[in-house]
Amino acid sequence: MFAASLPGAEQERRAASRILFRVDETATGRVVLVQSLRAPTHAPSPSNIKAVHLGTALLPGTAVRFRVAVNAVMRCRRPDGKHRDAPLPEDQVDAWLVGKLTGALTDVTVLNSTRTVYGTNPKGLKKGSLTALQVDTIDGVGTVDDPDRLLGLVVDGVGRAKAYGCGLLTVSPIR
């Protein structure tokens, strides 16, 4: 079920719990990684649940690796004054992400980027309409600049389409 189809109260509870998720491809298959400020009450079996204490922030200057799945879009104003989100071309996503991470990480280097487009255009809408979801999964490295800003991005997510599996930023120190 997509979050957009949830009743208003359910959407508000999901947003208040800061639920983010991402689908990762691993050697053993697909893994759904879910992050929430509240512990799950009805996790499917088999599930691995790990409590993480957010108070242990990384110190400035710490080298880290990260992964994030984003819906990289640019908001465009139409002639009628309304807004439309336009997907960014693949060659512009790295710079877009560096901009989103500014203040939290410095010296960001993208190591790998994979684009997946989910959905189709079943209604025959004109080309360029947003009926599909574009997800760029990006692996990179950087240096912690502001731990509080980084923690904010981890908790709140990066970019748009968070209800559709985008925005979850995972960070770990490089040892």
C-alpha cells in the first residue's frame, strides 16, 4: 500500500514517527531497511530489529561512508504559477546530493550511483509527466562537518518521495 492512499490520520502518524525505508539489493536478495523513531509492534517474521541510540553522534572530522536512495527532482514553476517536479538527469544527481548534504558532510565523493524507475505510464499521459518513480541509490564517502545537521538528515531523510522508499540516509564511520 502506498502512503498516499492512507487516510489522513495514518499519514500523520507515519510522518510523526519519522518512518523511512529503503530497498537494498544484496547478494542474498532484496532487503527492506526500515527506520522509525518508534519500535515496530507488528514486524513480519523473519525480521531483525535493532535499537539505535541517536545520542551517539559522529564527531566533526570523522570519515564516513553513506548510502542514500533519493528521488532527485527539481521544482519548476509553470506559467500558471503552479509547481511541477521535474526529475534530474543522471549526470546532475551527484551535484544535487552534495548540495543536500552541505553543512552535514564535507569532501563528499560519490562512489556508485544506480538509477531505477518504478511504475509505468498506463494512462498514456504526455511524455515527461510524473507517473513513475525515479530512485537513485547512491554510495559515497565524506567527512562529518556538523554532527547535529547530519543527525537531522538521518532522522528526517533527504529529498522527496519519502513515503515511497526514498530519503533514508545510512551513515557509518570508516575504520
